[in-house]
Amino acid sequence: MKKIILLITLFLVACSSQEEPVSNFEVTFLIKCDTLLGNLDKIDEIKHSLIPDNGIIYENYALEAYEGESVFDILLRVTRDNKIHMEYVDTPIYNSAYIEGINNLYEFDAGNLSGWTYRVNDVFPNYGCSQYKVQAGDIVEWIYVYDKMLF
Amino acid sequence: MIRCYFSDYHPIVLFIYFISVISFAIFLMHPVCLLISISAAISYLALLRIKKYMLAIFLIISIINPLFNHAGVTILFYLPTGNPFTLESLLYGIATSFMIITVIAWFCCYNKVVTSDKLLYLFGKLLPQLSLIISMVLRLIPLYKIRFNKIMHANPSDNAFKTAALVVSIMVTWSMETAIDTADSMKARGYGLPNRTTFSNYKLTTRDIVVSIGLVVMSGYLICSNKLAVTYIPIFNYTQSLPDFIIYTILCYTPIILSIMEELKWKYLISKI
């Protein structure tokens, strides 16, 4: 139930038709769990070794992206290319994907309200990552949040 | 093939043994412990003809876990759903299925060794109704099997459908009749009257006390030392300690060790005549 609070928007407007990848551009793409660094006591000891020292799991300031790609598409591509673990639940009928865990850091690992969320250009979009189409120069960040810690 | 001398021990010893061995089989998921326990259970049961359903359970559980559990640091490949198939989750599936097979094998041993009269003796005073019901229920299926075979021997009819109908009818009437007989017989023998005693021929001797103290000490050591930790997900990580493995091996192999010792003693005494 609490999943809903964090990330997913289950009921979504019918999506626009899939555009073909026409032109490529560059975006900034980051996967971070630095919020956990000061709160290691919140997370199981076994998982401590999974958290990088600087809290950054992946960073690329000039990632090639394609027209019409959603935040989810980029995440899937990046994690596969870089052999980063990622688990998600896909509900194609609503074109909705929910990210359960990245790099074996899962939802609920740091409390009941913890999990992965994303923000683009310092704004938390109020809808699912598979709905958000990236644009040139966007700064896309995946962030591990816990409790009511929203920026 | 050595005779099992362990089943001659006092029921309480058998009960302590099976309680500790089965609970350790469930809680110690360490790969070495699983191997020790399953080898002991199988050799105790002389169950070397491993049953087919056990292999099926093994395969199904080992494969099902990684299909639904995607956690783990070593990604082997991607499933059609898009999620990763990880080595850790496969290992965890294998360990779980090993554990389930081990527990089933231990319960097979338990059924052979702790017979219903021993169970009644152990819990007859504490939970008289429950232990009676348990022993009656456990007897039910083998009893019906025997009756079914008896009816089939009489060869009621050539027609298969008619046979089935007759067998069901005979089974039902026979079972109802014997149920009434059982109730009458129990009443005639004073079932439920206060201050009744039950007959039992079990004596707690020194060797029973020695063995049960040994079992309790070994189990207590394993619980207190708590050195055999293992995590499968997300990172396969385990600790090991040789003394713990040795003690766990002795604990699991107790009946076999005792039987071999008894056999050697017997041989030795014969040789002296």
C-alpha cells in the first residue's frame, strides 16, 4: 500500500503513441543512495557493503538518450549495460513501471517509507518513471529515500 | 546392514534426538550442515533408493525461487520479464529444497522409530486426548489400506464400476461398524475415568540418561556458539567453525554411532566365548 505514496501512479492517462528514436541528445543520469550514508543503522548490516563510499551507484554527465525515451527506459538500459542489479514490476496495461530495488537496495530496507524515487531538474515529477519523457539537458537522478525525507 | 539399536532406547531419548535434529535441519541453512544432516537422515533410513517425488520437489523448488526472487549480486542472465536471474537466489532455492528434503527424510525416520505406543507413553499423561487422537489418526490410512486390500481380495465383481461402488459401500459400512465397536470397547475399558493408569514397559536406565545428556549438551553448544551463520541473499556469505561441524555430525549420526558400537561390542563378546 505504501508503495503508492512514494513513486507509482497506477492510473494514468492513455499514453501518446510511441515515437521512433529520431535524434539523440545528452542527459545527466545519476543513481544515488547518499541519503543512506549517515543512516547506516537503518539498514541491515549485510547490505552495508552494497552502499558505495560516496553514495553514488552510477553517474554519467553526458549519457546519450533518444527522443521519446522515458526515465524508466534509460534506467533499464543503463543498469543492463553496466551490470547493475535492478528489479522492477511492470504493468504494461497502464504503461507503469515500479522500481523495487537497485543494486540490491530494496524498498522498505530502511524503514516502512523507504524506496527509490526520481527527480528531474530538482523536481519530483508527480507521475511514474515510465511516463516521464526526457528532454535534452535534463538532469535525471534516482534517489533512495527513507521515511518522510523528501527534498 | 546393522540392526537399529537406537530404537531400543527410552522414548524420551528418541524424542529429544528427533526434536533437536529436525529443528537444526530447519534452522541451520549452512551448506555443510545441510549435507551432514541429509547424509545422516538418508543413511539412517537406509533410504538410498531416494524417492522420485523427492527429486521432483528438489528440482521444482530450486528453479521456482530464482524465477520469482531477483535479489542477489551476481546476475547470470535476464528473464523474459526483464528482471535478472541471480546466482544467489538460485543457491538459496537449492538450499531450501535440500532443507525440505532433509526434513521429510527425518520425519520418515521418526515414523519408523517413534511408534504410536511410544508417543502415547510420552504424552499420555500430559495430553491424553490429543495423543490418543494423533495415534488413531496416524493409524487410519494404513488401516484403510489393509481393509481395501482385503476387500479387493474377495474380488466383488467383474464389472469395474460395480466393483468401485461395492468397495466404497463395504468400506463405509465396515469403518462405521468398527468405529462403534471401538467406542464400545473404549467405554468398557473405562476410557475417560479418573485415576486410570496406562501400562508401559519403558525404563529409564543409565545409558538413556547418559545419551540424553549428551544430546542436550551438543544441542546446547550448537545453539550457544551460533557460529554457523549463512546469508544467501543478497550476498552469499558464510562463517565456519570446525568444532561446530564435528559436533553437529556427531549429533546427527548418534543412532548410527550407537548401533555400530553395540554391534562391535556384540562381536567382541562372541569372540571371547
